[in-house]
Amino acid sequence: MYYSRKRPMEDYPTESTAVWTCTKEGCKGWMRNEYSFADVPACAQCRSPMTLGMRNLPVLMDSTYDRKPAASKKPAVAEVAFGPAGS
């Protein structure tokens, strides 16, 4: 008998997600809006322009929201041992 450890697709929560879809006929290229670097990206497969739309996709666990902002600057090792530079 075969017992798969993968969860069935029905178990994954989905949500309506903004995606960029390729405009070229026959191209199936698309990407999530959160992962595009340009305001209006070009298709990675055929370099055609893309349009913004919506799809019902599985929710991704993104750990970037758990990170602390880089506002608190820790002193360098040299500053701790010898004081600030230039003094």
C-alpha cells in the first residue's frame, strides 16, 4: 500500500490574490503581485507586457513580517572596545 505524506489540496487555505498575467495569446505566464519588482512587469517567459488580475491561490507563509526593522543599530566591535571612531 502507498501512503502519501503530502496533504491534499483541499486542506490548504486559499485566498483571492493579486497576480500579473501575460497578455500574449498562448502564453501561460503569471506571477504574484507581491513578488514583482517592477510597477508593470514583463513576462519572464516571453517578455510581453502583463496585466493585473485576481486568482484564488493557496496562502503562502511569509516570514518577512516577523523580522525586526533595521532601525536599531548595534555598535561595531571596535566601537565597544575602543570607543567611537575619530575621538
